[in-house]
Amino acid sequence: MEDIARLAGVSKAAVSLAFSGKPGIGEETRTRILSIAKKAGYTPRRSAPAQEAATVANAPVEDAAPSLLFLVIANAGIVTSQYDRQPFFRELIHFLEQGSRAGGFSLLISAIDMARFEDDLRAIAEMHADRGVILLGTNLDKETLTRIAERLPKLIVLDTCFETLSIPFVYTNNVLGGYQAGAWLCRSGHRTIGYAASDVRIPNFDARRRGFDDAMREWSVVVAADHEYSVDPMLPAAQAAFQNKIAKLRNDGKPLPTAIFCESDFIAIGVMKSLAELGIRVPEDVSVIGFDDIAEAVIVSPELTTVRVDKEKMVRSAVRLATSLDESPSEGGMNISVATALIERRSSAAPPSV
């Protein structure tokens, strides 16, 4: 049961609930657990109370349709073991389930713990080497991707891109998104602009910075060292380190940035909460722009201006690649870049002096 829980990316308790037919987990999760158990040849012990569970576990849950595997490498970078509760990844999974179902495929979801990478990858490869696999690549480097591709020949990597690897990638044009945010601020009259960066670096964040810097150069704007901030990307709450830097600017009589671009919506939400605690109004005093357009962007107050990542289009493209090629997709080396769009809401405005 521990092996099934690891492969399914769930707790051992969830596996127990799936086998027993008891409430407490969703039907999609139950189906996924039973499907993985069936593939692994696992049969619960046949004590009298477990007779029904054994029957359920041996049900032909996969016979009706072929399946895809969505694979996550957890506990590496910004992707935690609770990745399905992180807003951006939760929305990706939602669209994956929809897209797979619409295409007549069932979706299996499994996680590899980075602490057990080799053993978990070996088990995944034994079970799924002939299956189309969509890998969440957000937090992965070239070496890790190469090792996975060697074991899973029908691999599509989602949400990152390394152009020097001959693996199919479906990813957001993060450079474009960073440029769109920076250019919008400059066109709106902002010249004293801040940058809130994640203190955990991934290629997507670096690409957003490149696009933003391109816009700054185009408008001859320099981001002052005092207006560069490093924050926790997983904490959508007020952060003391950020607040201390803002408070120091005020105490020293230096100007605050009139706008701050944040590398993700979670960072932006934390920035807005930090500013609110200091009595700084958004957007009257400081405009804030995020990146991702997660569902929470329209729940916070004021609603967040952000760069929209078209998660549905990314997922649709990945599913199409994973299901339309008979040969190994990695042999084609096809890359699909999905454009971004700036979504203007109430957290941004012209600077106070304009």
C-alpha cells in the first residue's frame, strides 16, 4: 500500500479508503488509485471485511479507454509534496483531467519524491514506458529531464523549455510575459519601478526577468538596488524581510517604487498584504502586477493585475502531442510556446504624480 500511495502521489490512508470503498476521497482520486493498483498487480489481503475491497481493486477500471500519465517530481524547488493544493498546479491538473476526458483518455497522476528519485523513476518506467507521459517540468533542470527522458521515451514536458534538449516541450512564453508587464508600467508613466523576485529560482522566473529587463532598457528605466526584493514564492502573506526594506526606504526619506512587478501571483498577493500592513495603498500609492492569473487573483482586494498564462491551451497542446504520435514523441523534438496576455485589474494604475 505504501508503494501504491507513492506512485499515486497520495497518502496511505487515501489508498485504504480507495480499496475499502469508503467516503473521504474524490471519485477521480479513487479511480486513479485503483487503476495504479491494478497495473502494479496489487491485491488487498482477503480477510472477510476486505472481500469487497479486493473486488473493487480488481475491477477493470482502465479497459474502457486508453490512458495518459501526468508525472510530477515533488519536493524539488517550488513543487512540494502537496503540489495538487498549489493554485497554479491545481489548475493545470484540472485542465489535464478535462482535456484527457474530452479526448477519450483516462488520466493517471503519479509523483516521484526527489529524495527517492532513482527508485521511484525505475518503478514508473517499468509500469509506464509504453504510455504517453506528460511531465510537469516547472522545477526541473536539464540533467533531471535527460534522465527521465531516457526511461520514458513517450515524454512531453510541460511548463518549461530547454532548447538544447531534443525533448518535446509545451511552455509559456515567459519572456513575452515579463516584457508585457514592464512595458505596460512604462506606458502608464511609471519610472520608479520595483521588482519582487522569488528566492527560489527556476528557469521560468529567469525568463520573466529577461523580458522585464528588455522593457526597462527599451524605456531607459533603471531598477534601483533599493527596489529589488527577494521573497518566499510559497507564502501569500505579509513577509517581514520585504516590509523591512520598504520601512527602511521611508525612514531614510527615499522614494518608494510607484509600481512593483512580481514574478508570480502568490508573490504579488504577499506584496499587497505586506504593503497594506504598512499603511501603503494599492494602487493609489504603489501599483502591483503579478504573473500566472491564478483563480485567487480575482479574490484578493484589490483584484490583481497579472500576466495571464493560458494553462488550458498549454495542457490541450500537451495532450494532443502525447496522444497523436505513434512513434516516440521525443524523437521529433517539437516545442510549442504559448503566448501570454496582460490582464488589467484594479491593483494597477498610473503613478501618483501623473
